[in-house]
Amino acid sequence: MEIKPFQYKAIKACTRCIMDDTVRGITFHDSGECTFCKIHDEMEAKFSLNENSAKELEKLLTKIKKDGKGKKYDCVVGVSGGRDSTYTLYSAVKMGLRPLAVHFDNGWNSDLAVQNIKNVCKKLNVELYTHVADWEEFKDIQRAFLKASVPDAEVPTDWVIFSVLFKAANDEGVKYIIHGHSFRTEGTTPLTWTYMDGKYVNYIHKKFGTKRIKSFPVMSMLDYLYYTFIKKIVQVRLLYYLPYDENLILEMLTKEVGWQSYGGKHHESKYTGFFQSFILPRKFNIDKRKLHYSSLIRSGQMNRTTALEKVQSDPYIGGTETLEYCLKKLDLTHDEFEKIMNEKPKLFLDYKSYYSLVRSMEKPIKWGTKIGVIPDTVYRKFFKFNL
């Protein structure tokens, strides 16, 4: 199968980072800076790395330890084998927490990802729970999202991880889920690049899939409300309170827990690497490197000129071998894949979801953000864009 060359397409870019007008919903202010820079500055103001944030972190850690007293674990931490989740687990342990490491195996783990997870859990003496999906079921839901022609084809994995974490926390009687996201290195993903909720996932699977899901949870809105407001399970972004220099963290993890790099952001999954570097740029004109590099620019870890030069190159380096491997694993012929790639791109707005309902609940969601039961990123992601 011929691999067509990637072409960088944008007319207007932010004057501070490299996010540009290929992102639906982006706005540029009089200064030339974009929506995402504004969101970053708001997050930086709220989670500034100073004496106050150190006190807030200590207060949070004290509460987690107190609420977990007498229990086997005081929190759960999602692990993928990637750098961010590994550093999050490492930091949680070093701060005196007693986490249960939770991993969702969707059938796409690279050997390196599996080894990284085993190494860090062994080094830190942390118990690991792995929820394994039936491959035929998960393949069916991934194929459904590809056929839906949306840029959210990673959502089945993301939402199920989310669902598995809440279920594990509930099963263990744990009140805290610790995530490995850092806005300083990952930014805020555009809503039109990645949208997810249980209704959206189930609708697309019902419309384009063929199998019944039995081997993994797909959390509904009622499930989420139950876990959040009845069971009072809180989501914590630990890395918001910590300095995060990618090069220093990479060096430290390599030395301390034997972590090994994959050569790309979120490429611990073979499918993620393929989807983000091949399908997204060629079909949707979406380059996830812009998001990553832009956050590094804002946090002073990358030069804007360097970032612009880097995104001129093709993000896909897997060649025909990776392409053939992914198509074979998904049971897609070349003709079927060509049809998927040539299908008109759509958005989550073209399918049923809870989006309209969520938009109508701005005040309750803002309140939930203030009391800590809803992450800041949820409010900012849903209410900072004009779609």
C-alpha cells in the first residue's frame, strides 16, 4: 500500500505557541495569542509552583492519607508504561502514598510498555491490577470508531481506562484517583480533537459495531454521577503541583526505575503511535505534536522556532511494516482502510452524546470544579470553545 506524504497545512498560527487555525474552535486574541495559551495561563495562575502550592499539595496528601487509613490502598494510579504515568506513580510513592497501580490492557501494548510497567511496580513495591479486554470485543469497538470517521478513534481506550479506574477505586473503597496529566507538557486537548462520554462511545459502537461488550466497563453518565457524588471519588492531577522538566524526568526515571523511551509521545501503544502519526495528520489534518510542543514552549522547555521546524516533518516513521501490522491486527483489508481514509471527516457533533446536556450544566460543573469533584480541565475544555 502506497504511503502518501504528509503535508503541513495551516494559514494562521498563534504568536506565542504553534497551535493554529487547523483547530476548529480556536480563537486568537488581539495580542495574537490563542485560546490554549489563555487556558494555560489560567491554569498556571491557579497551580503556580510556589510556597502556597507546596502547602496545598501537603494538605491534599494529608487528606488522602487520612481518608485511606486502615485500608490496603489510599489511592489508585493509572499506569500505561508511558513517562507521565510512570512519574506520577513514582511521585505518589515517594510522597508516602499507598497506591494500587491500575492498567488497562486493550491488546495493543508494546513489549516495552509491559516491561516498563513491571519494572516500576517492582522497584516501587506497588501492587498492579491489570484489566484485560477480550480482543475481539475491543477490536470491534475500535473498528466502529474508524468507520464513524471521527478523529476520536482513541476514545474507546481513553474512556475505558477512565471507567476501569473508577470501578477499581470503588471496588477497593478508595476515594482518590490520581492521573498523570500535566498541562505544562500536554496542554489542553481541543474538544474537536478528542471528545468522550459513555453515550457517545455506546452510540458509535451500536451504529458501526457488531459485538456485545462484556469484558470491560463503559461508564455511563449515571455511573459517573454515582461514583462522583455518592461514592465521592475524587480525581487528582498530582503533576499540577510539581515542576516537570521532560529531560530531567526522563533522566531520573531511567536511572531510578529503568524506564525506557518509545521515541514518541504516547507511543507506548502501537495503535496510538499509528493513529496519531499516520491517520490523524493525513485524514484530519491534526498533528498532536503541535499540542505537545506548544505546551513545552509555554513552560519554557522548547523554542518556538525549533517547534515549527519539527512539525514540518512527517510524524509517521513506521513505514509499511507498521501499517501492515495494524491493518492485519484490525482485520482491515487495504481497500477497507482506503475507504476509511477517504471517507469525509466527521465530528462527535454528528453523533449522539451528552455534549448538549453538559453544555447546559455550566454552573453546576463550575461548582463541581471549585469543590474538587470535577477536574479543572473538564470545565475549561467544554466552555472555552465556540463550536
